[in-house]
Amino acid sequence: MKTYLEASKHPDKHPHATLDLIDALVDPNQPRFGENDLRSIIERVRDAEAVIAESAIFRIWNERLRIQNL
């Protein structure tokens, strides 16, 4: 079952807002937030706006997911 965010077009249409939402609401110490959905969302955010991959928030979340093998 996908999360609402994964099922929506929000990551594609509003990549910065999506990344801000993840950073504000997802506790990185609780790795059980639709792990695969979170990886998919992060990738969609990057695909929607490639320059976002240079932002500190994106790099931090991307690295967190990489460390968790997601």
C-alpha cells in the first residue's frame, strides 16, 4: 500500500514543497515511513527538478536512504 504522498502527483508538480514536507514531518530515526515509497518520492523530486539534488536537504535525505539500503 502506497503512502498518500507517493500516490499523488505532488512530488512531480511541487518538488521543493515535497522535500520540505518530508524534512519537516519524517523522523529519520524512525525508518518505518514507507521506506520504498520515500526512496521513490526522493527520486521523483530529483527528476522533477534536477537542481534540487544540489540542496543540502536533498543530499541529507538521499544519504540517509542510501545508508538504510533504500
